[in-house]
Amino acid sequence: GGDPATVLSNLLSGGTAIEAPGGGAVETSPEEDRLADMCSVVLADTEDTWSALFSKMGRTYKYPKLVIFSGSVTSACGQAEAAMGPFYCSGDNSVYIDLSWYEELAAKFGAPGDFAQAYVIAHEVGHHVQNQLGILGEVHSAMRATSQEKANELSVRLELQADFFAGVWAHYADRSRDLLEAGDLEEALRAASAVGDDTIQKR
């Protein structure tokens, strides 16, 4: 909903739009608007943190894009359904999320709260950091050249490192902007425990 010129302006500036399965924009509820705004704010905050850290390494951090979709979406990594959960696609340097997944995070996985929601974005941005550092490509090459068991182990390690990078963002964001409140770290840890790659593989 809203002014199409505003949506177009946001897209051109790397902003956020909610995409329907057919590819067009969808009308959103106030809660979806709140969640979309939160995702955009968290993404911008990760950009501040990682830009500063990359600069200290003498590197330039290239910003990822955020794609909020409803139902299903086509990315450079292929077709994806909302049931898959949030994901990062290195083919188009984009973080994808269906906002309805946050309901599942709270109800099914027992990880409600704003910081748990922020952690999800920070974790996917962690994969973008891996991509920027060359880790993602290196590990994916190693996964293709080994057994399924070893590839699964490498996949879990990638996920754990993305969790670590989400923690790096939280640390610096809190230190510079007093981001965290009581209980926030517990929220993030519950989310990581509930939807981590190793937990999902066990299920």
C-alpha cells in the first residue's frame, strides 16, 4: 500500500518493499509495517557496525539488500517458500524474509521478542559478511568436494559463524548505541538455539 513513487524510490535507494508471489507489492497490516521498519532499522545498524569493522581491516563493506516477501519469492539462488525461513543469497547479495516467519519464531520455536527478531536479520547479514570475506565461497567449494556427512558439518560451522557475527554486531551496537535491554541476549540465544542449523538437522 501507499504511494508507488515512494516504493520505487525505496527500491532504487536499496530500501525495502514487500513482494507478493506474483512479484507485485502487497497491502500490509500495521504489524507488518512495524516489522518491516524494524528489519530496515536493524539492517542499517548492521551496515554501520560492519562498515566500521571492515574499514579497520582496510576493506570496504558492500551493503546487502533486504527483500521482504510474502509466500514465495524468486532469488538469484532460485525459488524459495516462506516455510524455508529467512535466508541469504550470495548470488544477489540479498537477505530474504517473509514477515510471517516471525510469528512462527514466537509460537512454534518459543523465541519471541524484538531482539530475537533483530538477531534473525543480523544472522543472515552474518552470511553476507562471510561472503564479503570470501569464507562463504571457500566453504561451499569444500562442501561440493567432500562427503555428505562432512558437507553437513561444514554447513553447521557456517551457521555457527553467522551466529558469532550476529553477536559481534550486537556487541558493537550496544557499546556505541546502548542497544541492549535486560533479557535481550537471552531472546537471541533462544532464537539461535531454536532455529539453528544443527537443531533443525536433529529434527
